[in-house]
Amino acid sequence: MSEMGLDYYKIKKNVLKARKLVIKATNNAGSGHPGGSFSMAEILGCLFYKYLRFDPKNPQWENRDRLVLSKGHAAPGLFSNMAVAGYFPESELDTLRQFGSKLQGHPDLKCPGVEFCGGSLGTGLSYSVGIALAGKIDSKDYHVFTVIGDGESDEGQVWEASMTAAKYKLDNLTAFLDRNFIQQDSYTEKVMPLDEKLEGDDLSEMWKDASRWKTGDKWRSFGWNVIEIDGHRVEQIDAAIKKAHATKGVPTMIISRTIKGKSVEHMEDNPAWHGKAPDTDVVPIINLELDSQFMIAPSIIAGDMTNLENEVKRCVEGRADYIHLDVMDGQFVPNKTFDHTKIKELRPFTVIPFDSHLMINEPEKHVRDYIDAGSDIVTVHAEVTNESSFGEIHDLLKQNHTGIGLAINPDTELPMWTYKFLSNLDQLIVMSVVPGKSGQKYIEDTHQKMARLKPILNEHNFSGYIEADGGVNLENIGSIFADGARAFVGGGAIIGQQDVRAAIRDFREETLKSRRRILIDKANELGGADLVNKWIGLHVVGEKQEQIKKIAQEAGYI
Ligand code: DX5
Ligand code: ZN
């Protein structure tokens, strides 16, 4: 299992599908819990699409792994993943919370595949201890995964279960604490603090300071193996589950820092969205927002080529989404950079996904090496592949759970032979400089090219990320996002800067502005000033509202 690729894109794509289903289902029901469904979305994604052993055709299969959703109100999140995973048709989500449906407001055993009737909070961990202990006694090798909320950690029963799991050395039990800092009525730290006492009003700022998080100490003192992660980062969840599996003799608690309502700005960090459904008129805007998540990928060749280890560290400290590795062979492009041996050396420094961009001839001869070196996505160029060689590469990457990427040079139009691969492609790199080196100027024609690509990609059901590569900077990133790019490589403009973290933050901010504009455009298109005002009004946490209002005013919508 540990040698298996990350399956980053497969997980991401399914998490997106599941989030959309949560919106659809809760809207349809007129009630439900999107906030807590979204905070645990990536955790469930990693479990359902990579780690959990289950058979949707045989939900009671004896040796299945058990997933216990203790925070049962997040049922829409569980059900939507069960649908995507094949337990029942996605359309069944339309019956959420209806009388007689197996998809009730809280998980119920009437729904095959559901392990536990959540809803009465604080009890799921005790139940998990029971089935984990039973597994030990019966010498079964199934694993129990349990998701608990931070709000329900107010219950004494959670801590009784914690002691019991340690007493019985339940290393077949892995729990996730969905640490989103919000419970039904308010912020957890106001209701019953789990962390160091936080003083002042702007609690959300303090939560970002990891040094103040003390919940892990509590679990450690109860004898658990504790791992602390960012609960929205697939690669961190993945690494934590691997560590949990490798830890013998004690149960594992993965404290996952998450954001309630994650991915929909107006729901994020807002207690109001604990248990409330979105209105019908904003659903299309929310779906567009979900489709518009983006990633920033620094290109380390823009840094010190004699110390790439340090460049990787700068990316880690800078909170890069993934690290772009430009491999040049001195043939496909005049320059030479590094090959798979370097990537293998860099791999132990971080779990952040490696995005290997192969600017090399005859890539089909080398892709295997790049998989083995630890690439999470491998991109090859259309100029040096054809239907047959790309087919081979495609299959190899898929079998190895590695993302599949294709790149086209500024002068290359997407060849027709690629069309049949588009629906399976994870990434399309649209080069906006002639490949060969960093620090070049963005080729303006790329905007038109992106417009030409759009209908082709739609027609062939492309559901991956378009990655913009070459000359991306703070001035043009907004318009490149508007063109449809969702991953952004930054060489000179990120790694070339002294403060990588600030550069990445600025990249994100500019992209976010562009996204907000697109969403406001959509609101205006669908419902004029009324809907624009409604959309603005939903954004009540922090500075968002003022900024979005400004965008709407500048556009002349209000
Ligand atoms: C070009 C590479 C790019 C490039 C990025 O051949 O594929 O990744 O170096 O660097 P900037 O952002 O400086 O163009
Ligand atoms: Zn590149």
C-alpha cells in the first residue's frame, strides 16, 4: 500500500463531485448541514477513494473497513460520497430528509453501507472502540476509521472512549478530529475551549497560529499516537493515514485543522452554515465557485539550481499547493536542468505533490522513472507524443495512481488525436512562453488560445485542471484565471522573490479577486442587482463583504 501513488487528482475530482451533491441535496431538502460536510470533505475523499476497503455491492462484507461518522449531522457529506463511491445512484440524494427515504438527516442503519446511527453526539468513538476491539478478538484485519467533531468533544464519553482505546491498544482504530473550531451555536473556544485560552475578539486570526493548538496534548496524554495536519490537504491526510497504519500498539488520532464550509467563501468559518441549506437562486453561483478552486505551483528552476533542496523547503514554508519540477533534456529544449534522480533526492523533503513537467524527447521511455521517483503528476508534451505513445503513458500513469498531464507549446494547437484522452486527463499545461527557461514574458496570444480551447475541452468532457505555465505574475494571473486556468506555475514571480510565502499569498489574493468578479458576473447575469446584493449580503465574515461590494460597484452592477 505504501508504494501506491497519491491519486491526488482522482481524490480531488471526487471530492468536488461530492461537494456539489451536498449543495444539491441540502438545497432540495431545504435543510441540512453543509458546513460540517465540507470541513471533512477531503478526509472522506481520501478514505473513500483510496484507503477504505469496501464493496458497495456487498455493504455487509465481513472484512470491510468500518467508517464511523460520529458527527452524524454531517450526513450529506457521508451520503454524497457513498453515492460517488457507488452505493446508490447520485439521484437518490434528491430524497435527502424526505419521509421514507433511507437518506435521513442523520445516518441511519436503514441505509446499507452506513455503519453507525450518528446524531446523538459524543457516542461514535465508543462504538468504534467496540468494533475495533471485536476485530482484535476475532483476529480480523479490518480497520476502523472514525470522524469526530470538535464540538462533540465537549462530551465526557469521548474521553472515556479515548482511555478505553488506549487501554486495549487498538491500533486498528484511526480517528480524525474535524477541528473546524465551530459548533452549532458558536465557536468551540467560546463554548468549551479545547486549546490554550484565546483572548480577544478576533478568534479566527488566533486560530491560524498553530503554536496555540493544544488539543493534541490532550490526546497524547490519553496515550494516543497523535498526528496534526491541515485537513484540507490530500497529501497530508494521505501521509497521516500511512503513519497511522504503521503505528503499532496504540490508536491514532489525526487532528485535522479544517474550515467549516470550506470551498464556498460565504460559508467558510461562519457558524450560520452549520445547519442551513443554500437558497435555490444562489446554487448555480455556488457550483461555479466549487468549479473554480485553484492551485499555486512554484517552479523551483527559477531558484538556486545548486541547492534545489532549499528551494523545495521554501515552497513548503510558502504553503505551495504543489511543486512544479521542470525537467529539460537539452534536446526537446536547448537547456538541461535535472532528471528523475534529482526528483528522487528531493522527495523525502516534503509530501507536497510533485508536478513533473517533462520537456524531454521520447517521454514514453522515461515516464516509469518519474513515477518511481515519486512524481504525483507527470506531464509530457504533445509535440513529442502521438496517439500510441501517449496511450501507453496514459495507461502507465493510471495504473500507478499518478496524475496524467499533457502540455502544448505556444505554437501548438491541441492535436486531434488527444481528444479521446481529454476526459481522462488530469492536467493540461498551456505553455505561455517558449519552453526552455524561466523569467520570460507571458505571450499575450495565449489568452486567445485559451478561448479557442474552451469549447474543445467542454465538448470532450475535460474535467482536469488547466495549468498556466510561463510568465505568470501578479498583473496577469487574474485574467489567466478568467480564461479558465486553475493551476498556476510561478517561477520568477514566486521562487525568484525573497519571500516565497508572501509571493504565494499575493498570487492567491489576485486569483481570488478574479474569482469573486466571475461569481458576481454570474449573479448579475442570473438575477441582476437583486441577486448581486443577495450574494454580497451572504458574505458576513471578515473583510470579504466590503471587497466583493467594491468589485460589484466597479462593474456597475449596483
Ligand atoms: C518553462 C518552464 C516554466 C517556467 C516558469 O520552460 O516550463 O515552468 O520556468 O517560470 P516563469 O514563471 O519565470 O516563467
Ligand atoms: Zn513548466
